[in-house]
Amino acid sequence: MTTSRKPVSAHKRIVIKIGSALLVDRDSGLKAAWLESLCADIADLKRSGAEVLVVSSGAIAMGRTVLGLARGALRLEESQAAAAVGQIALARAWSASLSTHSIVAGQILLTLGDTEERRRYLNARATIAELMRHGAVPIINENDTVATSEIRYGDNDRLAARVATMVGADLLVLMSDIDGLYTAPPHLDPDARFLEIVDAITPEIEAMAGDAGSELSRGGMKTKIDAGKIATGAGCAMIIASGKPDHPLAAIDKGARSSWFRPSGTPQTARKTWIAGQLEPAGRLTIDAGAETALRSGKSLLPAGVRAVAGEFHRGDPVAVCIEGGREIARGLCAYDADEARRIAGRKSTEIEAILGYSGRAAMIHRDDMVIASGQGAGV
């Protein structure tokens, strides 16, 4: 039995991926009018209370237009040079279009390691969270100026899915030149059926994915299905939709054809299940009774409540949270290295900068990075 889909506007944290061919014309460059219509849609979503992040392709496509590079495959150094020029133009375009709605844009360039290595992952996530806290729209792209084939995603579909899981988004919208998933490539098979709702990404669904599309886009349907596996497995719904019409987000809610992929649970439950069941703790924090009460009521673990630190671990590593006597009541990702945790244990958050020499996180373990053990109160 299929699950009814929710409109875009019903979601709270939305990642929107924009394909190069939507944003850049190979001859004339930026499609400014289309971008303005999309930013109007983003402004409407923000007015409804949603947080919006954009993963925007187009830097290399814009840069090659500015530099006058020939069509066809580019050498690595040409791609990197085009990206260096194109990123400036791309950031300027997004900033200008969003500013007409009094929205601030913030540019973030990521490489594969930024979402795979825990320390860099936490730093990137914290930066994105702070931008959203101030009402800004993060504009994210792969850092094509430095990424090589060995350290790159190679497409922004999977990057967008990683960003969606990183920030706990409840919807990922992949916009490109195709309006959704078909049982076969529709331009090759006239009998191909359109799938409006996908309850689960099965091997049969994966087999329906085609190859890469336009010259300006690296990603085909296969990368979109790969992105769907990442996103839906983390509790994030996904939509594949055509971005060709003006106001493409509004068009989805008005009934434009698109494919909706059902999430597995919610972002919070998926993340906390991962923390609770798949990470071996690298250390142990022993807490006092006051901290235990705070954790059971859904609060973060502050340094003041930590009585002892055991083990050798790094920031972002999983640690067990125990009460006096050694019983584990929670597990989470620590915001400090073990030696730093020992130095600030039992101290107020306002003292962290004086002790460590820099202003660190207020919480030893943020509540979003922690799960209470089963039967111990608010947990997974």
C-alpha cells in the first residue's frame, strides 16, 4: 500500500538541489529570470516557517562560459579554473536574487572529506546550523577548484543527500531536466510507466535508473536513486522533479508531475538509531545526578555535569554516558577531544574559553547527537 505524499510546503527543513542545465545556458550563461522565480519560491517557503538549504550546481558551467572554453570534456585543470571563476559568479547571482526578498545567502564549498570525516563533518554541520539560526540560506556546492577524481563526489545529487542527512532535513528535492522516475528511460521506451510514489528503493527500482543526461550535468537517474537511498535511509523524504518551469517548487505543490520517495522513519529517529546501535563507544563520561535529570528531560550534556572522563577519543567520536556505579544511560558524539573534555569537566560552559584558549561548544554532547538508553526515558 502506498503512502500519501506531503506537499513541499509541509516540510520543516528542505534541501533543494539544482542541476547545472537548469541554471546555466551553454551560450548565454545564467538563466537569471528562472533563478529569480526559484528564489521567490524559497522566500515563500521561509515565510511558511521552513528552513531552506540549496545545493547548487553550475560553477563549472558558468565559468567555462566566462572563460570561453570549448564545448565537450574539459581537462582537470580547465574544470578547476572554470570552477574558480564560476563560483564567484554563482555566489553573486544567488546573493542578488535572494536579497530581493531580504534573505541573506551564505556560500559553503564542500569536498568528500567534509561529510565523511567526523571532525570536518561536525564543523561543516555547525556552520550550516549557525547560518540557518540567523535566517540565512546556505548555498552549497562541491569545491571543484581543489577536488580531484579521488576525493570528489562527482555529482551534486549524492552531495545533496549527504547534506540532507548532515542537517537532519525532512525533505530533499532533486531538480533537473526530468520530471521523475519511470520504469524505463521514457525517450527510449514508449511503454515506460511514470512512478508517482516510491515506498522503498528496491533492486527493481534501482534497475530502472538510466545513465547520465545532458552535457552540463554529471548526474543521471542512477545518481538520483543513489541519493534516494542515502536520504530515505536517514528518514528524509525525496522528490525528483523537473525544474524547467518558472517557480518550480510552487509547481510541485500545484500538481506538476514528480516522484515522491517515502522516508524510513524520521531524521531524528534514524540518526539516533544509528548512534545507539552502530557505533562502538571510544570512551566514557561519568555524570552527576543533576546531569542525569537534565538528560532524561531532553537537555544536552553540559561540562558542569561531567564528573570523570575515561578513554582516548577525538571530537565527534561516540562515547558512553554513565552514572555513578558505571551503568550506561546514554550514548552520544562528544564535542571535544578526551584531553579537552578532562580539562573542562565539572566547569561552567562560560569558563571553556579561558580554560582551552578558544570558544568551544557549550555542550559536551548536544542533545541532537545523543540517545538515551532504552527504558531510560526519552530515547530513540
